[in-house]
Amino acid sequence: MRKRAKRVAAGLAAALITTLTATLPASSAAAGEPIKNPDEGLVFYSSYPTEVVGRQATPDDVCRRVPADATWLLAWSGGFRAVPGYRTPDCSGEASELNNFHSWPKGHYLTYRAS
């Protein structure tokens, strides 16, 4: 059941992204890479929903910095099971799961681990 729910969530996210890509005008202020559908790996997006601000190809459980402009992410492929986000610079303290389809304020999470 959980696997099916993840597929449904990924499908809904892809549909949302496709819709936003088709309906939102291009922004000259968007400095990141444009969205690809489908994409690969773990992809971080800015609050402008079609701007890619970071990527990770495969999970490795290394503490990494969340891209400064990231406000949401989507695991397109690569077998990412969990992506806890931390408000500390060293992946310590309380974590929140980022690998759900939700967003956060820019700069809210400083680091993450992807497994």
C-alpha cells in the first residue's frame, strides 16, 4: 500500500509540475536550471516552481547543505527512502522528513541526509 501511495504522490507531483510549467511564464530572475519532466535523482526546487537549485543522483547518507534557495524537493528516481532535513549546520538535533510533497520557507533547513 505504501509503495502505491508513493507512486500516486509522484504522479500527482509530476502532473502539478507539468501544469505549472505550462501555465507560468518564464522568469528572467530564475537563475537555476529549468525543470525536466521526468527528471532524475533527488531534485531541489526554489519557490519559483520551475527552477532547479540542486540535485543529488543517489542516496549516500552523507550530511549535505540544503541549497540556499531550496523550498521543496522531489525524489524522481534513485531509490531515495528518507530525506531528513535539519535546522543545524551538522545534521544534528531534531529532523523533519523532506521526502514528502510539501514545502518549507527558504533557509528553514540548513542540512539533510539522503538514504
